[in-house]
Amino acid sequence: MKPKDVLEQWIDLLNQGKVNEAAAMYAEEATLLPTFSAKILKTPADRLDYFTQLGQKPNLSISHHAATQHVFEHGESLATLSGIYTFKFDIDGTPLTFEARYTFVVDTQQGAPILHHHSSQIPRGMV
């Protein structure tokens, strides 16, 4: 598996509503600084709870801006991925879009390859 494949798999799982599988991509000791929460999630249970709540958003979809992606490989299996993706879901029946920046640290030789994930919304009106 290539580092960018980890991100694509994560997006595909969430787009299919497979929140358990997406949460299982994180290493036991991984940290997640999620897009839609101010909490730092450090346990599998906390990450699963977050993804379960996110997965319940009506019409959830995530798309990746491939042109923004930067992959920095730190040897044979360790890499950092950064870029921009877009979350779409309905709130009170209204479809909304949220662009966010991401950084993933992954180890492609691990069964649960995500070691760290930081995602933050891009403030509207910023350059």
C-alpha cells in the first residue's frame, strides 16, 4: 500500500458509511485532532464515537483535492500526507460544504496505518 492509498481508503470507507472500519485504520496509540470537535481523541473508543457521530450526518460525503496533496516519505513505510479535502452533509435539511486541511502520519507496513491525523476547517473568507 502506498501512503496516498491510506487516505483514499479512509475516504472510501467513510463515504460508504463504514465508520467501524474507518476507525480501525488508526493505530491503538494514534491521536486524532478531528475536524468537527475540539477534543484530542487518543483512544479507539473516542475515535469510534467521533466517526459514529460523523457517519450519522445526512448525505455525508468526503472528496479529496488531489492537486493539493503533498506526500513526504520518511523511509520505506513512514510518510506524512497533507492537503485539503471537503466534507459535505446536510444540517436541518440544508446541504453544507466544509473545506478542511489535513495532515496524516502513516506507516504503510502496519495493519492500522494511521499514527496521527489532524484536520481543521479552513476559515471562510480566508485567502
